[in-house]
Amino acid sequence: MTSNSHGAGDASRPWEQLASDYEQARSREDSLDRLVEWPAQRELLGDVNGLSVLDAGCGNGAKVAELVRDGAAASVGVDISGNFVDAPPPGTQLIQGDLSDLAAVPGLGGRRFDRIMFLQSFGYAKDPVAALRTARMMLADNGFIVLTRTQPIRYAIERAEQNGTSLGEEYFSTDSFSYRHNGWNDQVTLTKRPYTMSDLLNVFSAAGLWIEAAVEPQLSEDARRRYPHKQAVLNKYLGILLFKLRPLPG
């Protein structure tokens, strides 16, 4: 069975089918999320003791639950799948909802958060600029957003190989494209919206945000030796981008 997305962003409804497969892949010992992405995201978040966190597109909610165990208070995870971990720690609220309009998610109206996370999720919003604007308005004083996105060149490389085209042709293409993730569930089709680096920067600016820090995490030396097949993936596709975003002054 295949499914396709709606709106301008990445697929959202197919995510309801992919959620369990994604979480299973992410939990593997050699997953890049465990080896590279979450450690880098956690470092960028900093000390969360006593702080409130919103994880927009939280998957099963395990990451926001871990932050609560690390001392975060009154924290929330929102995901369209509703496929959440059992028995999250006290102070964790997991809500089934669409990150396209966080203010409309039951229980979030009027709330403020010290940290808001879009970990590989903001592209699923129907209108990414509007989603980030809403998140910006939900930030507490001195709060910030941690947002991650797959390196745009990765999909361009894959499409160039698949279509027999050049990297430049695919990187600068504005046409949405179909995508299946063999490591999750190759029976579900996502429709993705391509982004260039300038697209990402312009989305942040249009949402009233500026980049305080950007990170391109890589494997540690030990992990490179233990998982050479994962280093081969990063050598070819470069990995993900992490951004620490704050509201523009004024």
C-alpha cells in the first residue's frame, strides 16, 4: 500500500503508517540517530533542568521523556501518529496532533516553552513558515528552537542516481518528488518538497528567526571504527544539519 502527502510540505498522513517502522530503525545499535544525531541535538539543547520543552513531531515521545528525566519540567510531545511510549515520566504530556498549527493542538494554546524542538519534522508542516512563526510565538523569554533537517544534497544525489541526471539539476529542481525509505518501510511512499540551503535560510528569516548556531554532526572516531558502513553513508550523503534558532529582535 502506498500513500501520498497533501499540501506543500513533506508527507504527513503516511507518517501514521511509517511511525512504528521509523522508531524500530531508530532504536538499532548502529542507527545514525543514536550514534550522531541525538547526541548532537542533546548538546545543542544544553542544560534543561527546570525548563519546559515542546517536541513538535516527537515520534514516540522518547526524546522528550528523556529530557524530563534529565530535569525538564512540564514538557510536551506532539505527533500525528499517536504511537507513544508507555508510561512516560511524570511531567511529560504526549498529545496526538498536527505540528502544522501547534497553537490549535488541544492543551497548547497560550503555553510558552523554553525549548522547542523540530527534529527532522518541520518539513512535514503544510506551511513551514507558518509553523515556525507559531513556534516562535510560543517561546518563553530567552527560549530557542532546535531544528534539524536532512542535508539537502542527500536527496539530490539520490534523485540524480535514480533519474540519470546531474547533481545540479536535482538540487535546484523545485518539483516535489516521491521517496521511499528502504530502512523504514519501502511500501510507503512519501512526497517530499525539495529544499536548497538558501530555501532553508529564507524560511527561517521569513518566520522571524535567526541562526545562533549551526552544526553538521559526524561520527566519533570510535564509532567510525565500529560502524564503517555508517561512515560510508555519511561520506556519500553528508548527514543532517542542526540549527539553533532564536527570534529576531523587535
